[in-house]
Amino acid sequence: SSGINAEYGGRLKSSLVLLNILYMLIALILIAVPAFAYSMNYFTSYSLIASLIGVGGFLFLFSFLGLCGALHHHQVMLFFYMVVLGLLCIVQFASSITLVAINDEQKQDILNRSWDSATNVSRNEVQHAFDCCGYDQNTTDSLNPVDGCSELPCCLDLYLTSEEQCFLHEVNNTAVGCEPCKAKIEEQFSYAIQVSGTVGLFFSFTELIGIILAIQYRNTKDPSRALNFPGHGGFAK
């Protein structure tokens, strides 16, 4: 019975170690990719970059805690690891379900409010990224005058006296100018929400597995001691 329990404890330990190494690799990606993108001027939003790096840093430290707890069979570390992992699992599962359940009307409302509250710099970044001008070229753009459209590839060949002339319009039955950004943003936003929700659900289940492994491993005796010192009690039968 001691040998069987020692083998089971060793498997739990290995599983926890591998799970936390996976989390640490993901954390390093979350830290490295935004930092690289910012250094190459792919993104200029400092708050977004800082948020992603902060999440990556927290995940790395948290995974390191779980890794140390698993390697040393440290009861206190494993306890805090289980508590924090449980809270993360609940929050992430609820957030993922919310993302997956968002309907088209709610997506449009989120995008409308985001565009209204965005700065001209952020709007220009979106327009350059999608080669589009304005949000809907209608009500929203009448409240928030467009800026920077004359520098877009879709508008460079037009003779302009105002930014609004970059809007999509017909000249001799031919559509010229820039399309509104709304349709392009909605498509990318819907895709991002679905991917984020699906990935979030996946990781919430891995966190649930981590909780179960940590609980079971914490309730066993240290497998390294049981294997190295069989004469000192081993595992309880």
C-alpha cells in the first residue's frame, strides 16, 4: 500500500509541476510579446501593454508559487495556491461565459461607447490598421468629427477640402473613398470575443484540474520522503 500511495503521490507531483511550468511559459509569452510589440511600435497604447505585462507577471509569480509548493510539498504554499487558483477559476469561468453569451446588439453598444470615449490618437490607429475612415460615417461621426483620414491609402488619391470627403461616396457611378470602420471593427471584435471566451473556458478547466490535483497532493504525505525513507513511516494505509 505504501508503494502504491508513493507512486500516486509522485504522479500528482509531476502533474502539478508540468501544469505550473505550462502556466509559466504562458506568462513569459504575455510579458515578452506585448513588450516586443511596443518596442517595434506595433501598439502605442501604454495602458494596454502595461496591463498585459502585469497579468503575465502575476501569472508567473503565481505559477512559481505553485511550482515551489509542488516540489517541496509545502502545505502553506499549496493552500494559498488552491485558494487563489479557485478564485481565478470562478472569475475566469464567469467572464468567459459572459463573453460567449454577448449578442450582436450588445457588441454594437460596446463598440459605439468605446469609439465615443476613445481619443483621436486611438481612432487614428484603428483607421490606419483597417484602412477605413470614421466609425459609421453617419450619426456617430457627426458627433465625433473624423481626423487623419486624408493620410489613409484609401484617400490619398482624392482631392480634398475636408476630412469628410474621404467618406465612401459615388463619383460617376463608381464608389470611391474609404469605407467606415464599423463593419471591419465588428468583425474583428466578434472573432476576438469568441476566441477569448473559448480560450478562457479552456483555461478555467485547467485551473479546476489544478485545484483537484493540489487538494489531493496536499492530503498525501511527501512522496520523496516516502520513497527515500521507507523506514520512517511512509504513507498511511
